[in-house]
Amino acid sequence: MAQPRTYKENDTTSRTYENRKEKERTQHLILAQSPLWILSVLLVMQTGILRSWSDAEYFLFSLTIASPSILIPALLLSYRTKSHGYSYWLKLNIWVFIVVCFGTYFGTHYFFDLMGMRYTFDVVEDGKCCKWHLESDILGQHRDPRQTVPLFMYLLTHAYFMPYFCILLVAEREIVKRLRFDGTVGKGLAVLFLSYSLAFAETFVMASPLLEDLFAYEDRSKMLKVGSLGYASYFVVGLPMVKRIDTKTCEGDNQNWTLARVVIEALATCMGILLLLEVWAKVVGPL
């Protein structure tokens, strides 16, 4: 006869269920607010108003569209969980922002030097834009000195990386459940497929004729087919790692992570992304 569950087992099961539902609520809420930034970006692209902006205006716009990923969960979800830890939405924002800062400060140079990406914000309206920039001087020492990373890109990238990772989490969960990918190989194939698909889709949309005077790739076709593999490094590493937040990764582990652990895990993710970018650079090289 099956033994009845102990109080500790019931409590653990309850906390696991609560944890899972909190993650799902947060992810769906982030995705629900995504049309706000998508429509905002489309509006400034279609009207061309961004071509006359100053650094401060670019920064304010990026801050505005990045804010809903923080403000909406903060208003609609609790700041702390019932177990007195910090909420998942806060941890997810911190994790994504660290990865974004790494990718924007360091990773952009891989796109400049190896993938043929070009920013031309600094020549808009007699060069009044992009005096505010922040990038690695060492990693990008061989780049064109005109290729800088605008400061507003840090917040702008956070605005779309939040829903990107939520899309990946939701999609991976559905694929694994519907196709019954219980093994490591099946889950790995799902991660590879989703990562490449997202990288390809974003490149296809952003490297648009509407923005070619501000942002472009030297060889768009090659970037889509081959460069998307390099870009996918962010998601190949990032998806399994972001999925770990607030999960028990070993016996005796606490599934309610501290903020310090979130930071450490995000930094480990950055290292993994860097290694994959280096592998891509060695194997593929400049496009």
C-alpha cells in the first residue's frame, strides 16, 4: 500500500506548483505587453521621426519601451513571493539585463567585425546623434572607429530580449509537451530549432529597407542563412540557463533563488555565449 505523503512533501509539491504558475503568469504577461513596444518601434520607423532625434531622445524612447517589462509586472504581480523571496519577474529582468549588457558591450563587436553589421546613427542630421556611446575598446580595437554602440541600445535591447526569452520559454515548453521530447536529444533539438528560428526572424525583420540608412548588414542574405547561427548562440545558451531560474538543480537546492545567485547564473550564461561566439568565429569566420 502506498505510504501517505508527509507534510514536508506536500509543502514542497505546493511550492513547486506555485513556482511554476508564477513563472507562467509572468511570461504571459510580458508577452501580452509586447505589442506596446512593437507598435512604438513600427511607428517611429514608418514615420521616420527617429532620424531627427538627439541622443537624449533616443535614450528616452528606449527607456519608455523597456519600462513596461518592469512596471506592469510590478503593478500586477507581487514584489515578493509567499515564501518571502523576490518574485520571478524581478529575477527574470535582472538576468536578461545582465545578458543584454554583456551582449551589447562585448558581443556587438562580433556583429561588427564578423557579420558585417553597420550602425549609421552617428551620421544622421549632421552627426548630432550617438555622442552617447559605450562599447569595449579592446575587443573592438580593429573595428571601424565610426562603429560605436549607442547608449540607448542597452535599454532598447532589453525591451525586446524580455519577450524573446519568454517566447522561447513558452514555445519550448509546448514543443516538449506536445511532441513528448522527454530525452536530452529531443530537448536539445527543440532549443536549436527555436534559437535559430528566432535569430533568423529578428534579422529578417530588423535588416529592413526601412532602416537601411541607420542599420544594415553588408550581405543580408549570408547573414540570414549563416550569421543567424552565430546570433543564435545567445539563445542556445540562454534558453536552458534562463529556464533554471527558481528551479532545484540538485538535491537539497533551494528553488527560490536569491538575487545573488541570479547574477552569478547570468554571468555564467554570458561566458557560455562568448565561447559559442568564438567557436562560430573560428569555424565560419567573417561573412
